[in-house]
Amino acid sequence: LIIFLLYLYFFVGFNAILNVIKEVDPLVYSFYYSLTIAAAFLSLIFFALTWYDLLEGLSIHINFKSVLLYCLIARFVDLLLPTEAVSGEITRLYLASKNRSEEGFIGKLTASLVIHRLLSMTVTLVGLLLGSVYIFFQYQVPSLISNLLVAVSTGTLLTIVFLVFLSVKVEIAAKIVNWLLIVAHKLSKSRLDIEKWRIKSMKSLQAFHSGVSIIRKNSKNLLKPILYTVISWFLHLSTYHTVFYALGFHISLSVSIVVFSISVAVQTIPIGLPVGLVEIVMSTLYSFFNIDLSVSGTATTLIRVVTFWFELFIGYLASQWIGIKMFMKKAY
């Protein structure tokens, strides 16, 4: 956060940001910023609906209220730990599998999470490609932006291909699991019962591929999850767009799509990126599309208030609610 504040101070100027705010119509701002907050929350609801429908398709029955809470807590963990590539899925896997001992449950649950990730990434990639095509026809795109678009699109596509490959190739997935167990065995200095964990892992792996096969054979069951994913993506995207309306500025939807897609990709890099770098990337990208730095800096700040701090807050509330429920169960 300090990094972004320093960026605003040295490259934008707080006076310039204040001048943008002074020109804002309070009624217009209140209307559009309320829409931004509502869109962010609805995006999370449709995200949870996607997973809920995938679980139902695999005969995993968890009530929607619990699914929504798990997704909110997973988002909370994603925002706290800068490893969004895996932390959210691990959190949901842990919460949903707690106190569940059915054979094959973990495998099918993992299948639902992998397919959910594939749907999200595919919709994001399609949106990015469509937005990029429009951008290239309408703007003189700097080489830095075009290189970023190619890198993000390629990285997303390779990840999708890799996940699909592991989902259909049982033998390859089994070899990877065996390799991970051997590494864990060596790191634990032979204290890990590798045979016990291999048996458990292979059972879960078989259940995982069984879950993937069920969804592949009943492809109609993917229609609603795909629809929910598209709606969730569009609502999330709209938070990047309506903020400019709140400030009294209009920008191309394709610009919002490109900035949104790249910023989402930056957040999913599985390395520690401190709060502030994502904001710098966003405001810099906007400036490449001839948006004044004072406007882009103000808009980026308001966007991140919703997509980071607001979502962090409701995720925290969800985690506290789960904690209270667990405490009450133990107490009584």
C-alpha cells in the first residue's frame, strides 16, 4: 500500500487527485459507486453459484449458504496471501472436506475445483482476446502493452491446456503424485509413511478422474456453470468500468477488459506481490490508453477499495461467522 501511495505522490500528485475529486457530481458518484459495490458482491455470489452447481453435478450436496461462505473465506485468504493461483482452492478444499469421510469425496471435490478454475480462466481468456482485437484496431498500442497481452494470453492458455491434460491423462497425473510423494518423503527424512499416502492419493486421484468423467459425459450440466461464470466475470469487470462513470468519465469497454484481464493475471502469479504493485500496473495501463494519470490514479484507488478492501472485509466477516458456529458447536 505504501508503494502505491509513494507512486501517487511522486508520479501523479495528491493535488491532481483532489482536483479530480472536486469535479465529481456527488449524486452521480453515489449512484455509480453503489453499483460498483453491488456488482462486486453479486460477482462473488455468481462465483459461488458456479461451484455449487458443479458440486451438485457430482452428487456432492452442500447447501448454498455454506458454499458462499467457503468462497468468501477463500477470497479472503487469496487477498491476504499473494498466491491466488492455489490458496483459494486449497482453502475451499479444506473447508468443504472437513468432517466428510466418504470414500472418493476429496477426489470429486478436487475435480469440481479444477473445472471451476478452468471455466473462470477460459472466460477470462476469451474476454481478453476479444478486447485485445478491438484495442489493436482502435489504438496505437505500445509494444509494452502488446507484449503484456501476448504474455498474459499465452500464460493463461498454457495453464488451461496443462489442467485439461492432467484431468484426462490419469497416468501422467499419477506419476506427478508419485514424484511429489518421493520429494515429501525425502524432505521429511523418511518419517513420512509413503506407502500409506500413496494408497490414499491414488484413491483420491481415481475419484478425481471419475468426477471429471461424470462432468464430461453429462456436458449439459456445464451449461448453468458456464452461464454463471460469464455473469460473474462481467460483474467483476463492471467494477472497473462503472468507477469511471462515478468520476464523470467515459472510457471504452475494451480498455476496461484489457486492464481488468491483465490485473487479474498479475494477481494470480504465485509469488509474493505486495499490495500496491497491482495498483501501479493498473494506473500505468490506463495511462497508456491516453487517460490522464490523475484520473487513472483516482479510479484505480476507488476500484481497489471495492475489489480488495471491501472483499477482504466481507471475507473476514465470513471467517468470523464460521469460527463462531464452530465455537457454538463445541460449546453445546
